[in-house]
Amino acid sequence: MKDKTHSTAIELFDAREREPLINIEGRVSHLNKINSHSQVNHFKDETSVIIDLKNGSLSNQVSLCKLLGYSKAPKSLQDLKAICDKDHLFHVKHVCKTYLDYCKKNLLIQDFSSLSITFKMRKNNGSFIKTLCQISVWESHENQLTKLLIKFIDINFISPESNLAWTLQADAANRLNFKNLVATKYINTFSPRELELIKEICSGISNTQIGKKLFISSHTVATHRKNIFKKSSCSSAASLFSYCRQRGLI
């Protein structure tokens, strides 16, 4: 079993690349906010739980009650799912399951990888807080994963926006492989041509510029854009980018 020590601010960074985990939302400026917050509050709004994968039970969850204001501690993984924002739950479950399966098939990444994901959790008073959840393998036995460590950090002080985001803390090859695995569930949402246009739309360039780049008319681009927004229920390039990032499509 891994030797886990008390969390410190430095644990918010990838040990090899010194990359801030909060970059999962693409905002490098968050790094300064995390540093200033840690100096004042020493990340008192964080907690960790251990999940036994054999029966889904939790341990070390008392501090999670304090973070969320509950008098009764969650006892199982099902209890955690019940307090996750319903709008995020489907994607959270898919990304987490993909990470678990990936670790099972790629034993060498267990000791240095972790999954970081932001989503909203419901407090006892009915309000929601945005949390940074960092998941890593805590224990394995005979090449079988037995326990996971999940660290929860209240990051409402950064931004209360509800967008879900995630990243795998690993080398570039593993990050790409993992992203593609997440995307397999959603890849048929768009046609290959639409996926090509999505990358251009999310870059912020105009229909005319996209048309010139892909050798199609701006009218054709506009038609594709309309269909893409309809399929994704998005209304802007920014929301489309978030939608596709969540699903590993870009």
C-alpha cells in the first residue's frame, strides 16, 4: 500500500511537469489564486476518502461531512453519487470508470497517475459547491485494484461556474490514449466532417476563414455549425469547447 502523507499545497501540482491541476479548465491564472488561497487558509477546505472497490464502502469520510455540512457521514460510493450534481453525474461516472479500467489494463501508470476532475456537489443546505476531485490508486493486490484515494477540494473561491472538466495526470501518450477512450462513448454524436469543423469553430475563427481552410463555402460551414450546435445543445464556441472537452472529442 502506498504511503500517503498529509496533503499540502504542493500536491496540487504534477510532480514531473509542474503543471497546475487546475489547468483542467485552461485557466493558467487559477494558479495564482490557488497559491494565495493556500497561504491564507492552508487548504482547510479539503478532505480525502478511501473507497474499497470490493464493496464500495468508504473510510476516512468524517471530514467530508464537515466540508459539505452533513451530520451523517456517507458510507458508500452510492452515497457519493447521490450528492453529485445530477447534470454532471453521467459524465463523472463515465470518466471515472474509464480511469479505473485504464489503470487495470495499464499497471505501470498506477503509481504515478491520477485523475483530476471538477464538478459540483450538494451541501446539506441544498446549495452546491464546486470541487476539485483528485483520484488515484491507493492499494492494489496481485495486479488487482482494491482501493482508491479520492481527495476533494472546495474550489468555489476560484469560480462557481458549473462546467465539468477533467484531466489525466500522466505522460503525453497516456493522456492521449485516455482521452480517446473517454471519447469512444461520444464519437458517433458527430460525423467525421463535423468533428473537423468543431476544432476550427472552437479556435474562434469565422465561417469564411474556416471555409477557406477546409476548401468549402462559408454557407456550408454555417450549415454544419447550425447542425453541430443543435446536436450539442450549445449556443457559442465557448460552450461547444467545454462540451467537447468533457467528452474527450478535442
